[in-house]
Amino acid sequence: NQNKTKSYPMTEIITLLKCILPITQKKEQKHFQIIIQALLSMRGRVTMLGLSRWSEKGGSYRTITRFFHEKRDWGAINWLFIKTHLIKNKGSVYLLGGDEVVVSKAGKHSYGLDRFYSSIQNQVIQSLVFLNLSLISVETRKAYPLTTQQIIKPNKEGCVKDKSSKSSKVKKSKGKRGRPKGSANKDKQNVELSPYLKFVQDAIKEALKRINKHIDIVYFVFDGAFGNNYATQMVKQCGLDIISKLQKNSALSFPNEEEYSGKGPHKQYGDDIVYDKLPEKHLKSTVMDKDKNITTKVYQMEMLHRKFADRLNIVIIQKINTSTGRLAHVTLFSTDLNLGYEKVIDYYSLRFQIEFVFRDAKQYWGMEDFMNIKKTPIENWANLSTFMVNFSHGLRKESHMKEMSILDLKAHYHGLKYVKEVFKLLPDFANDYLIKKVSAKIANLGAINPSQEVA
């Protein structure tokens, strides 16, 4: 009886993990199967101790500890899984998106521990922060994590003050106001990247090496933190066009359309933008919501920014409260001047799918629960939790799990775990049909969208 229940429900997990066989050893493959099954069936905080308590034979605490202390190429693991189970190579458009996730962390000795701003708590907290790059499908409207790398805050040189001597402070002369005489113009294209932007660029290039052999990636999507020339040039150096957001008060100018007077340099900048009075000739769409008294107007224009090297494809979404007359706007931009306004808005909105990756990784797969403090275990935990987001998508592609949420998925495997343990205690009379029938029945208890497998 134990032999019959041994492979059920491991068969689905084993089938999905076959794709990573070329880059994992047989022993590592077995550990993956044990840990993933424990993650799917367990309750409570996701820690190494919790995993060992819910693991099958071969998943002792010492084995799980060794698993998290071994270095592995998570980028290759995620890509092989995505390529095999989650994407279509022909006729589909994919974006490369990035975002940061802040994970609160107690203690004092965790690698990379510092104080970072958390948008969820709306304050600076003691935490770890990770950069996630994801492949975003325009067709399925989902993000598939590629890699998750920890960001280490660099030491700021010159910030340490000598408190023992106040006389050591020397007042610097302010000098004359304005630009120093004889200073040369800065090259806005060949910019010097900060350590953080170099870190992001290396992550993008590494991801593109794997992806571009199978999928043509054209656009990189990031939030307003990349709404500057340095980040734009960094992305262009990777061979991609960026889609991001500018500040609301960005000083944009129309290209000069006046004829050359014949004297002096050619005038590059024309009239500055006035956000309250946008030219009607650039209006692309108007949508009225009579219930909320809101009118939404979308403008698209080719404009210049004095701090950017190139012309920008600007899309301004303006909302007008028809009852009060108040205005609000959002300014999106792209370095692809031929991209239509609908796609600029649509592609930028898809960036939010990465937030769902972070939500699932934290809520279900242990990104907020791990108690490790060393570099390698921390990276393994962060990447395992995001890999499980991909794995849950792979499971739900099965015919009988398509409508299941992650809660239903965990309830399903939680029930199967108890059925498996009960059958081990019974005499050896149960056949495969009875095992599958009872398992399918018990696994649906408590599910909102139960499995469609025939019971």
C-alpha cells in the first residue's frame, strides 16, 4: 500500500521538473521534489524547520539545510521552466520588466540588512531588498520571474564625520553662482553609470543572453525610478527601448519648428509644455465617465527634455473632474518614437503584474518567513519563493487545476498529504482506483474552485 501511495501526487511534480534535469544532478532533483511537495502541502510559516516537518522520507532538517547552503543558477532554472511550460514562441509579445521588493527582517546579522523604504508600510524599515526581473506576457497578462538578486546598499564615502573635533570643519567658499567659465557640455549619451545601474544592467544582459535565443525582447518596463536619462541610457546600452514614467512636473519642450535665421546655433527647443493647456492637435482619445464625473483625455507627442539625450515618445493621461474642474495627469514615456499610445499605456500597466509575483511569494511561498542570515541561503530562499510562482502557474495548466487559485492549490495538496498518510496505516487492500477516488474527494474539501478531476 505504501508503494502505491508513494508516487501519488508526486507524479505531477516530477513531470514538471523534468525540464531542469540538464542543469541539476539526480540528488538535487530529488531534493527539489521533496521541498516543493512540502511547500504545497504545509501550513504555517515557511521555514526550514517547517519544511522538514512536512517533507516525505529523505527531507530531514539536515538535508534541507544543505539544500539552502548550496549555490545554484536560479536564472537558468527559471528560464528552462518558463520556456518548457509557460510561454509560446510564435505570435506572442513579451516584455522584460523589473522592480524591487522589500522584505522586512528582524535581527542584526543578516547579510545585506539595512534600512530601506517600504511602500506597503509607507516608511523606512529594517529589511532586505531584492531586484526581480520577470518575463511579462502581453497575451496571458502574467509575469513569470526570471531572476531575483539581493541589492546591497553601498557604503557612502565621506559620510563619516569626526565627532571628536569640531574645529576640523572647514567652510567651503560658495564661489560665483551659475555655470563655471570654460566648462564643457556633458555628453548625455555616454554617461557614467552608478553602481546600482551597473548592477541592474548586468542582470538585464544576463537575462537577455538566455531569452534572445528564443524570444525577441524589445521593451524594458520599470517604474518611475527609471524616469531619468542615466537609466534610459543604461537600458539602451542593453539594446532595448525603455517604457517608464516621468515626474508630474517634468520640464518638457516641443521641438523647435521655426526656420533657421542664419545666425548662431540652430535652436533645438521650442515652447515649453503647459500641462493645464495641452494642444488639442495631440489629443488621441477622450473617455467620459458620467457616473463619476470624470473625463479622461490621452495626448501623445514627440518632445524633448533638457536632461535627456534623445527625443521621447510622450503619452500624457489627463483626468478632469467635470464638476470641480480639477486636473490630474500622469506622464509616460518611451524611447521608441513609433510606439502607439495604446501600447505605451498597456505595456506600462502590465508592469504591475510583478507586484502579484511579490504578493504570492510573500504570502504563500515563504519570502517573508525565512530565518536565514547568510548570503547563499538568503538568495536561495528568495529565488525558491519566486520560482514557486512559476511552478504554481505550471501546475494550473493541468486540465483539472485550471480554475484553482493558489489557496485552492495548497488546500488540494494539503488534503492529499493527509490521505497519503491515512492509506499508509490501512491494510494492503486498496487499489489505484480507490486511492485516486478518495484522494480527489478529500483534496477538494474547503476549496473555493475545486479540482475538476473526476472523483
